[in-house]
Amino acid sequence: MAAFEMFEAIQARDWEAAGALVAGDAVIVWPGTGERFVGERYLAMNRDYPEGWDIEVVDQYEGDNSEVIRARVRHGDHVFWCVGFYDVTDDVIIGGVEHWIEEGADQPPRWRAPYSE
């Protein structure tokens, strides 16, 4: 699984291995912030992220030409979640969409209180 292997390589700070799994023209989109990262810039952004983070892949799913990853990223006192949907050809990521949230950062609306535990 290219996406799982990419997350593992990023966790290991093995940028060469991660780079071999992402096509040079791959576009990774973050809808939450409106950012688009292309190829090496996606890897450079991850490489330059302030150090101290730890990635744990919690779930992974593989289809014919697609993969889904759910990952927990701990960074200091913060926990972030990523759900990434990736298009894969010949074991290389050619595109994707990553949804990132910080655990506990959003407050639920009051109207849902009776339904939640």
C-alpha cells in the first residue's frame, strides 16, 4: 500500500523513501485550509513541519486504484487526525485529499447534546 508506506516513511523521516511513493506531479489537497501541494512541495512541507510529531496509522483500506488512511498524529500536547483518500497507480500516489482536524478543537452545537454521550 503506497499511502501506508508513505506515512511510515514520513514517520521514519526517510524522505527518499517517501519521495519514491509520491509522483512528481501528484496533487494533494487540504480542503479545510484550501491548500494544494504538488509533488516535492508536499514532501518538503512535511519535512519542514516543526519537529516533535509522531504518526500512528490507525486504519487503512485499499481499492483497485485508491487507498484510504486514517492516522493519529501526536505533536506535544496536541493530537491531530488525518483521513486521507489517495489515487494510486503502479504503487505510486498520483493524487489525494487529506482532511485534518485537531482532536477536541471543535465544539458541538448544543442541539446535538441529547444524542451524544
